[in-house]
Amino acid sequence: MASTNVKEITDANFESEVLKSDLPTLVDFWAVWCGPCKQIAPMVEALADQYAGKLKVGKLDVDHHQIYAQQLRVTSIP
């Protein structure tokens, strides 16, 4: 993640970073092997920079953090 405004979202911090966030939050569900995820990454980072302080942007790697991806029924990425 090149932008410092993009948060790493994990199963451990999902509740505090997303569910209890004071800001609206965009979560990019992604995986290292996902080509389209790599293609949209610069746009996700640009959104994070453009809306810093107004919108929280995070990325959740579905291969390593599956609990919330499953609970939210994320069946495909990006």
C-alpha cells in the first residue's frame, strides 16, 4: 500500500476500524493473486488521499482475514 491514508484491515481490527469508525468507511476486499485488485489499487489509494479526514479507506486481504469476508458474504473480489 503506497498511500499512508489506506488502513490495513484485519479480522482483529475490523470492528474498531470499520464498524466503530466515526467516518464512513470503504473496505477494499482483495488478494495478492487478484489481477483486477492490482488494477484498481491506485484508484483506491487516490480516493483515500482525496477524501482523507472525510472517508476512511481500508484494504482487507481475504486470504489472510476471512471472518468478516464470510460474514459479509463477499464471494468475489475486487
